[in-house]
Amino acid sequence: MADTVTRASGVPAVWQPWQGEVVVPAGTTLLMNATHLGCAPELEPVPVRWDTVDPACVVVDVITNPRITPFLATARRHGCPVVDGVEMLVQLAMQIFEQWTGVTPEEEVFQRAVAEALGE
């Protein structure tokens, strides 16, 4: 997966085995949870050593329920900018819509549709 991310984005990505708490390498600018951890109803924490995360690091979660997972809540407390799974869903849906139809979608329409679907 790290190789695919590197090829697709041009940004070096590194895979590391998960053993205990994750120590985030210095210079990391994006930290993403792409696991089930933090999903309702269990809300398990993602085992990250937050003292190794630079507050300028953008923290992303793919979980949509809850919108602000324990991972993102901790990142916010650490001072990191966050992107929630709902925002990830909206941005992906917009890209797919444009690819399929050739029409550039209005983000507000997608944001409103997702909020209504989630009962927000």
C-alpha cells in the first residue's frame, strides 16, 4: 500500500508493522487511520504515541461514525488539524461523480446530502 501511495502521489509513504503504540517518525506531515479502530459502537483508541506527533501534522480518519473519532479528538487536543471520514467520503464522491459525468459538482450539494443522510 505504501508503494501505491508513493507512486500515485509522488509523496514518500512508509509502511511499518503495528507493534504496540505507533511511534510517528519525525517529519511526518500526514497521519491516517484506515482501520476499524474508533468506529461506533466500540470506539477503540488508535495506539499512537502522541508525544511523537508534530502538532502541524494533518490527522485523517476514514471512519464516518462517529464523525469525530477518539483518534481525531486526541489529535485536536494535540493541536493537529484534522479531516474526518465524512469529509473524506464527500471529497471522494465528488471526484467519482465528476469522472463519471464530466460535470463539476457543487460541494455544498454533496455536503448537504451527506449531512441529511447522517441526520445532522
